[in-house]
Amino acid sequence: MMHLLMVIDGPRLDDDRRPLQHIARGLRDASVEQTHILAAPEDQQAIEPLLEDVVPIETEMPVRWWRRGAQAATLARQLEPQSIDAIFWSGDAATVLAHDLAAHLEVPLIGDVWRLDQVERARRNPWVDTWIARSERVGSLLRDAVSHGTLVTARPPVDTTAMARLPDTRPTLVVLDPGSRTRDAEYLVEAIAQLLLERPDLETFFELQGGSSQRLWRMLQQADLLERVTVLDQMGSLTPLVAESSILVAPDPSGPARSLIPLSMCGGTAVVAASSACEDLLVHNETALILNPGDSAAWAAALGSLLSDPPLRQRLAQTGRTHALKACRAETAIAAWITAITSSAEPAPYPIVNTQTTR
């Protein structure tokens, strides 16, 4: 029986908990024993485990550089009796700890990639045995960038059994974090402010997470929008909203292949995005509207047209839902993850192998 160590940081737990739970359950059903190292919460509350029967090891991520060696050595001693066969990490803050533990335990390392900037980091990282790309486009970019290890494309599994569309009597708009580009975020806030002047009935939710949250809060405050919109900084509140909203706005031009995007599409939400760079489910004017970042008038016009033209919104939503349900079937996605994880226990020689999810 294979024994997998999963190392996951706090932001990934917030952003991707449901898919990670589905992956952990699927691996358990495939007889993969697991140990979980999860980022200790800053508020010191008890952390929610991924699996009910696996008590997680909590630790600080990231750790100060002068404590890094001691942290890894202590955890490695704790893990040695368990005969770990491979380490999987998800989240930028978990990267260093996972690498250090792999060196201590001398086991294969499996990396989770869902952003464009992670592709460039992977190019400079020869110590990873298997890369798991969250979308085919990310996988294609990794294939061109990386000259070592095994590459597997595995989408996040989406559980649609609990989804129930709310009656679209009052339009709702969910805006994901706009990323680190200040000027693009300013244009976005300007577009939303213009839209709310024309559609005061629009219920709007903003995601405030990560390093850009304080800057975005100030922008909303300066635009007098804090009393007009609801801000959310907990993924537990945001996740059900994206599958029930009228429109999802994905304004980050780096195109993160976040599980929230296919989740919203599976739920029948129309998507407006700044880029399809990482998420190949987004096809302009077919499954989504793709706009150039930085053009507030174009964003306001596109959102306004979706709100004023229900047939257009329904066409994008239905086509997107069909594509997303086909690509993110839980059983297909889980099978790809099981293949990626279990094949890593015996690292394959170069060159890269591409294993894609079944379409």
C-alpha cells in the first residue's frame, strides 16, 4: 500500500478545500494511505481536516529562514516511522517545506501547478519528479518549459450533486480577486461603479484575499462602494456563491486555473474573464466573454449586456456548463489524480510523459 504525504498551505486550504477533499477521498478509496501536513491557522483555532479519519499535523508555513532546517528535521523524524512513499504539495508557501522533507526522507516529490507564474518557477526546479497541471493549457505551457520529471494533466474534481440553481430573480455578480496589477484593479472597480449606477438592483460580492486585499479595499472605499457591495475573505462563504451567481468575473490577467471557475461553470454561471491563459474551458463568445484588462468601459458594457440580455447570459452559461461538466467529471478527474500520485512512487526516467484526462 502506498503512503502519501500531502503538504498544503493556508491559502490553498481556503481556496481549494473542496477539490482537495475529493482528491483525498478518491486516493483513500484507491487504498492510498495518507498523512496530511496543513498550515496552522493564524487565529489558533482547530484546523478542519481534509479527511475525517486523518488527524492533520499542523505547522507554520512559510517559516522564517533561520528555523527552516529545524522545522524540516523535526517533522522528518516524526514521519520516518510511517514509511512515506511520496510527497505532494499544493500552495506556494508549502513549496519549501515539501522540498526539505523530500530531501530528508529521500522520496519522490509531486507539485501542483495552476498559475502562469508557477510555470516559470517549475522551469528552474529540477527536484520535482511529477508535475500535476490543473488544466490542459497549463500542462502545455509546462511541457514547453520543463525538461525533467513526469507531467500529468488532472483537473480538479467538481462535485455537482449538491448544486441547486437559485431562481434568477435578482441578478448576482461575484468578482474574484483581481491579482497584483494595481491599474487593472482600478479599471475594474471603475467599471463596477459605473455598472451599479445603471443597475442598483445588482447584488455584488467581492473577493478580498491575498496580498492585494488591502489595496482593493481602499479602492472600493474611495469609489464609495463599500455600502453597495459585500466583501468576502473566507472561501467557505464564496464557494457556494459562485455556483449560484448570475455572473462570475475573473479579472486576474495571469489567468489562475482556480477550481472556482469550473465550479461556477458547472453550476450554470456566465463567466467574464480577463484572460483564458490558464483555463482552456474559457472560449470567447462561446463559453465566456474574454476582455482585455484595463478597459473599464468595455468591462462595464460587457457586464451590462449580460444583465440586460438574459438569452445571451443563458447561452454562455449553458454552453459553458456543458463543457465544464464533461471536463470535470469527478470520476474522470479522480482517475487522473490517482494515476499521477501512484505512478510517482517509482519515478519515471526522462523525458516528460503527458497523461491527459479522458474527454
